[in-house]
Amino acid sequence: MERFLKAVLRLGMVAAVLAILALGLSGVVRAEPVHYKELLPFVELKLGTWEAKGKPHGSSIKSGQMQMSEVKASFRNGNQTLEIVIVDGGPARFALMGLSQGFEMESTEKYVKTLEIQGFKGMETYRFKQKQGELNINVADRFLVSLKGKGVDNTEALKAAAQQMDLKKLATLAK
């Protein structure tokens, strides 16, 4: 599941849509996603010493029965970077399946474990050597909220950013 989630998050929206369509899974998503303009306020954050890199941006895509929306915001704090992404629909539906399950793994390279932010379950990953952290949060079994940090010593900055997001209000957009 972790490998699939990573692949989905790396592909980007258009490539992910094409990949899902190629797999013949276009009929799986039935709810129309929230338009990206409604999701933008959830990533427009003031994060203390973190400086926004440009303005948050997003898109909504429809291709046959496949529909999804995505918004992104990027931040910098010295050599550290933080990216926040919210996805509704498409590959997010499949990625959400494993986020509610209890899971823990630790090795010399990284750890992966479940976490809870504002009452929503998710996964936390940290790669020691690369100094990369990632949180993936399942909001209302509908939205995948992903926070990725590079150059970070731990996931605390990611958790602090996630705590500033109005995830409960985001959950009310689930239809």
C-alpha cells in the first residue's frame, strides 16, 4: 500500500488520471469532486517562519467518469521545504484505503506508522538519511491530505502545519 501511495503522489494529477484510466478503473469514483477553488483556502496557511513559495494553485479534471481535484501549496524555511497537497477523487480513493489501518514499520532507513491529526487517521513516514518526512491523512474517507518535508530533522513541522489546517471544515465538504 505504501508503494502504491508513493507512486500516486509522485505521478501528479494528469499522469495519475491517465494511469487509472489505463487500468480500467475509471468507473470506480462516483462522487463528483469538490472544485479546486473550494479547496484552495485549506492550503493558504501562515506557518510562522515558513515562507510561502508562490501562491497556492490547483486544478479540477474530468475525463469520462474519472474526476478529481487537487490543490498544492509550497513553503520554505531556510534549506527546508514543505509541500501540502489535497486530492479529492481519482487515485486518492485508492490511497485512502490503507490509511485507516493500524501499521508500524521501522528500519535503519525509515519508519512508518499510523497517526491521528484532529481526529483523522493517517500515516507518518520519515526517512532518516534523506531527512524527508511525510504525512498522509484520510479526511472523511474522501480527501487525501499530504504534507511532505525535505531537509527536516523530524515530522514535527509537518504535524504543526497539519494542526493549522481546518480539517474538520474540509470534512464537511464531503458529500
